[in-house]
Amino acid sequence: MSADQGTTMIWWLLAALLPVSALLARRISLGGTLAMALGWVAIFLGALALFSYGQEFTSVALHVKKQVLGEPLQRAEGQRLHIRQAPDGHFWVTGEINGTSARFLIDSGATVTALSDDVAMKAGLNIDSYAPGMAMQTANGVVMAKRSSITGLAVGPIRTSDLPIVVSDRFNGVNVLGMNFLSRLKSWRVENGEMVLEP
């Protein structure tokens, strides 16, 4: 018998001695003693399994979490932001306008960043309702929009300020990050089904 095997045998004997001595001291019936002894064995085996296969249990738990909750659509790696392509084929990202959360469609075909009027109101943006509007061509046809700007915009680790935008109640609740945002980045690209934004 090796030294390691001897140490393991002593550990198991000591582990078994503790519950047995406790049960004998309490003078419980044979059936109760057997049930408690089996309970202790199950506890020790469970602890041993957790100790021996901790990484495997963690991996399984993460896999189950990913299956139940789904993978996040965006994740930061340092200053880079990785955005996974959504099932609809677009790239959606959650950002903050002056501290107000908003969901954006990233659209390199849009010249300017656009906000729906309800999000603009929540973010407290200054919009001159009496100023003349501007006609914009969208996927739903021509809509009238008002000009404004965002003091502070954060998209993951990426932050920008004084970003010109347009606001309209005709955007059907869709907010768009356009080229005037993307052009402020060091780079943006699509690779392996992800859009990577680098400030």
C-alpha cells in the first residue's frame, strides 16, 4: 500500500468514525442508526464529488444557464464591444442616453442616429417642437423628424458626447445608431457573426 492510499484510508476511517461515535453516544435504534449512517455517507460522498469534480459541475451549470437564458447579445472585452447577430439578422445593442437605457439597431445605411420621441422624452433631450422639421427617407417611407443632440451616449464601454440626432414619433419605437456614431470609432467590423466596435 502506498503512502497516498494509506492517507486516503485513514481519512475515510476518521470520516466514518465521527458519525458512528455520535450515534452510539445517543443510543438510537439500529434502524435509526443505519438511516443516519447512510445520510452521513451521502453527505461525505457529495462533498467528495464536489471537491473532485468542481470544474465539471461549474461547466455544466454554465451550459444550463446559457441554454435557459440564452447568450447575451453584447459583451465587452476591454474597450471593444462584441455584438452578436440577433435572430432577425440585425445587430441590436443596449445603450444609455444621459443615463436612460435604450435599445438601438445598428444601421450603417443610416446617415444619422435616430431616436423615437418617447425615448428622447425619457432622456430629457431638448427638442424645439416649433423648429421646422426635416424629411427623412426610412424603410417605412418618408417621415418628418426634428433635430437635437445627445450630451452623453454610452454603448457598453464606448462613450461619446454631443452626438447630433433626429427625433420622430414615426420611427415606430425603433432607435438607430447611424454612421455619425460609427464614424467616431477607431474601427467597426463584422466577423464570425458578431459586430465588433472599437473606440
